[in-house]
Amino acid sequence: MDMTLVTSVLSAKQAATQQVAEFKIMKKQHEMEMSLIDMLTEVVRSAPAPSGQGAVVDKSA
């Protein structure tokens, strides 16, 4: 087998492996960001509305 061909195949395999690793890292980062957003959303929804805001609609104005 030609050494150039072997080198090319190994380079392609290494590049593919690196792309898979990068994709997995990006996916994990996205999952972590979504988890943070979910936690923040839960805190915001469980917090009481500030005084004078959000509890009753004032139609007298």
C-alpha cells in the first residue's frame, strides 16, 4: 500500500474523530446552558410579584 494513501486515510480518520469530539463538546455546552436557563426560569416563576406589579389589573385609569 502506498504511504501517501495510508497517510491520507489516517488524516481523514483523525479529522473525523476531532469533528465528533467537537460536536459532543458543543452539545454538552448547549445542554448545560439550557439547564441554567431552566433553573433561572423556575426561580423567576416561583418568586412573588413585586409590590404594585402583576397581581391585579387596574381598570380605573
